[in-house]
Amino acid sequence: MKKRAPGVSHEKEQLREFRADPKLAAAYLNSAIQVAFDENEPELLLIALAAVARAYGMTHVAKEADLKRESLHRMLSKRGNPEWNSMFRVLKALHLRPRLESTGPAIA
């Protein structure tokens, strides 16, 4: 009986693709932030950011962001509530720059 090669989970393949193509990771995060805003579900962005951070290694990202690994895990959990300062450092560690766009007229 011939042994089958073990399959690769969707998550592992996604992480491999993010490591191989940083622009794909950025596009994924842009999509996640759009859905998070549309659905008023900010934790969706945290979940997506956690996936990208796992792709590059949580320990490495935490070190680059000058955070403890455990703090990074907690911050990017579904129940996380990161401070802007920490989120800014994580984005910089991942070599990402946020961009905002107007969705309508400013509040007067």
C-alpha cells in the first residue's frame, strides 16, 4: 500500500504564501480592514494581522516591534484591544504603512 503525502492545511499554505509574497499579505490586510469597517467588527483586522504576523514569525515580529511575544499574541487575539502605539509598532515591524481613504463628506 502506497503512503500518501500528508496534506497541507489551508492556514499553513496561506502563511507560506504571505512569506513568499509580502504584497499578497498587504492585500489580505487591506481586504480585512475593509470588511472590518463594513461589518463594524474590529476583531477581524486583529485576526488577519495575527495571521500575517504568524507568517513572519511571532517571535521575530515581537522583537522588531519591541514587544514581548506573549503581549503580541494577546494583543492580536480576537479579544485583543491594542493601543495605537503598539499597533503602529507591529505595522512598522511588518513593513506595512496604513492608508486611509474618504468614504464621504467630512462631518461639519
